[in-house]
Amino acid sequence: MDRSAPGGPPGPGGERWLDEAAGPIVRPYAVTRGRTRPPGEPLDLVAILVATGAAPAEPERLSREQRRLLALCRRPYTVADLASDLDLPLGVIRVLAGDLIQAGLLGVRRWSAPAAPHTDPNLLRRVLDGIRAL
């Protein structure tokens, strides 16, 4: 692929990192440094990520994608929405977010299924009797 294609910002050395027709030239495995699994617990699609407000120990070590992810997570964001808004695959978001969670820069709020309501058999019987009476 021609790195000098028009349309994208120049990378180091003046080459282009975006091709108008093909999209980003940098592949997902390059963004995650070859990793395919996030550190720690896997994040599901509806896990909500929120920036903790902590300052990174070494801000220069954060990738551009991690900085963008942190900026969006100033407000609660689901993993699926981050993938969509950052135009990155879910696996990449999970790896990058996992790194930020381990560093204490992101917090996770997980959805849990609501507890099953207690059903009163007598109430159900009365409702059924009422329906039959119609």
C-alpha cells in the first residue's frame, strides 16, 4: 500500500498513514503491540468505562489511541460505543482499556442482571382468576 497516498496526516518521515480509499494503514495488532487479549478480566460489550481522573505516571508512554480513549471516558462510555466512536475493533479497545484499567486510569462499571422479583403465588392466582372471569 502506498503510504504517500493523499488524504491522511503525515507520519514520521513525511509518509502518509491514511489512504482515502483503504482507511488506516496502521493495523490493529500494531496499535496493541501484537497483543490480542486484555490484561485482567475481559470486558464485555456493555461494560461502562469511566476515567478515574488519576494522572498517568508516564504520560508520554500512552499511545494516541489511549489518550483519545481516556478523553472520551471523562463521561461514562460503553466498550461498544468506544469501538464505534474511535473506529477501532472491539479487541483493540479491550486491550487498550485493559492497560488503562491496570494503570488505574480507567474504572469499570459492569451491568448486572436485576434480581428476580419475588412473586407471590396468591397474587398470581388472583390475577389468573380475574382473567378467567373476563
